[in-house]
Amino acid sequence: MFEGDPSGAGGDIMARSRDIAETIPFFSQVASFERLWPVIEARVEEVFDNGKFSHGRQVAKLEGELAAYTGARFTVAVNSGTDALVLLLRACGLRPGDGVLVPAYSFVATATSVVLAGGRPQFVDIDPVTYAMEPGALGAAVTPASRFIMPAHLFSQMADMTGLTAVAARHGLTVLEDSAEGIGMRQNGVHAGLHGAGGVLSFFPSKTLGALGDAGAVLTDRPEVAETVSALRHHGRFGRTVDNFPGISTETGLPGMNSKMDDIQAAVLLAKLTCLDSDIRRRAELAEAYRERLRHIPGIVRLPEVVDRGPGSSCVFYVYLIEAERRDALVGHLARRGIGTEVYYPLPLHLQPCFAEWGYSRGDFPHAEAASARAVALPLYPDLTMEQVDQVCEAVHDFYAGRPV
């Protein structure tokens, strides 16, 4: 009855499931793409007219626009935020076995990128308010093998870069930033990714500036880093020496990767970049609406708290993350109401099986483990309406009031 019989009971259940699943998705950019489509279409047509679909004019233009927006001297576009991390680590001189201090609470790519680049991740506990690497915990985690620190800026605000860079300076460590979520975030007037040797951006579709697929970039003020990343993304080839194939060298100076951004993604990102600041403002309005509606609900352990980092600092609500009692049951309740959520991150990095060989155990990083057990993100994106925010908050309230679906 479930197949080929939409009028039967099975068909009714499937129809209801589809309706529920589509009520308030965790993320959607359908309306944004509809508004921007004429601009996107014109840029995509330029790509076809030019006939260069990878590493072409749209990519070069995007690199310039991103440099202007962030204040970076150099921006190198690549095909994902993860590749950006690997290339940045290699370009900054990571050697086999070098220790890279990373937060125990982040997306797994923060640490797997270190392994892929040849290093060893060394985990550090987080500040429970910002969810970022905590300076005191960093100092305690440094070992003779440590060569780099790479904090991640998560959810809505940057790590304490003043405190972290001070610890790094005392120990002679190079500062890199997993600023994949950080576009638009600044501290003391400096954009995320530019407080040390370099940082990255991710343009995964759900990011604040999202593409139609995977894409990323490296940000740096150091010409030698930019030059090396540029070569590594293109099979390690430096220079432009073949007249008939601009951008392709006859010599391979380093063992590199094929990590060039394609021009279709660059075209989409250029169109969406024109709306970035207004999208960030809309995200802030939605976050404030959530705060007003959720702050008195019993069962909500923590709402986002923006830490004042001084003049020239700004936050960006990439997601709206709360900590909640009975988190998993709440997620199920919201799903039954047709509300999408995302759990960030259900298993902290030091407990991931792929890092088991380094001997970390449960209890090593209590703040990271507490966040993994309680944190959940609610829908937040520019196309979300205030009426939908009301529905989400009402559903959360009903859960803790004991009212079923």
C-alpha cells in the first residue's frame, strides 16, 4: 500500500510526512535564489561566453571582491573550506608530525585537515560561552611537539584572538584560523582569518555566504603564503609559462592538489556577495527575536551570549545555537512539528574514532563534552520569517510545558 497507492492509508502517511518535513526546514535559500536569479544567470552566461569554467575570470573577480570585503591582502579561491585548511597548513610550513593545537569542539575537518597535511592534532578545551578555544586551556595543552595553533570561530562570534595570540607568542607558535564560518566577523577591526599567518572561508551552501555546492578560500596578508597556496591548489605549479594555456606552468614545484574553484560557483558567490551585509543584518534580527521568545523558557540551559571584544568587533549569526535539557527528545519533538534542527556536534573531536590512536578519553575536555551533549541549532537564515520564528519558539515552549504534538 505504501507504493503506488496515494489514496490508501500508506499514501496518507507519506503525504503527511512530506508536509511535516517541509514546514520549517533547518536551512533554505529558495527565496533568495529566486530574487537573485537574474543576476546569477547573467554571470553564469558570462562563464559560458568566456568558455573557461575553472580558475577563470569570475574566480579572479571573486578573489578581488573578497579581499576588499575582508581587508585581506591576498585571497585564494579553492574548491572547499576543508581544502583551504589543508593548503594553508602546508603553505605555512607544517612538517610531518608537527603538533597543531585545535579545539576539541568543532566540525571534524578542523582536525582531519591537520592529519591530511601531515601533522598531529592536539586538542584543547573550549570557552563554554563562545564555544571557541580557551586561552588558559591552550597554555596548558602546549607540548614540545606543538608548532601551530588553529582556533575555530563557531556559530556567531570569534575566539578570543587577543588572548590566544598572546599564548602563542609566549610559546613561539604560528597562529592560523579555522575561520570557515567567520565571514563578516571582526575583532579589534581585523577580519576573521587575518590575526595570524592566515585563515580560511567556507562557502558550503548553508554558510552565511553560500554557493550552490562546495567552495572555499584562503585569506592571508603574507605574499609567500598566498603564492604557495596558489601553486598547491593547481597541482603545485608556479608561474604562467605556456602561452596557449594561461595559468598552467611547465614545471611542478611542489606536490599539489586539484583544488581550483570553478567559475560557476564564483558567479553565484559574486551575486550573493552583494546581499551579504543585508543578510547579516537579517540574521541579527532573527537572533534577537529568538532571544526574546526563548529566554524565559525552563529547560533552555544557555542562549547565545555575544562577548564584547572592544571597538571594531562584530559578530555574525551563522546559526542560532542553544543548549537544552533533554536535547535529543527536544529534537524529536520539533521534527514531529515539522521543524528542522541541526545538532552541533554530537561527538567531540577527541572522542572521534579516527583520532583514537592519540589516547584521549572521555572527561579530558569537560566543556566540549557538555556542549556536545546539549547543543542544538534552530532554523536561522535570511529567508526565515518572524512567523516561523514564533512557531519554532512555541514548539520549544510546548515541549518543556509537557504538551505533545
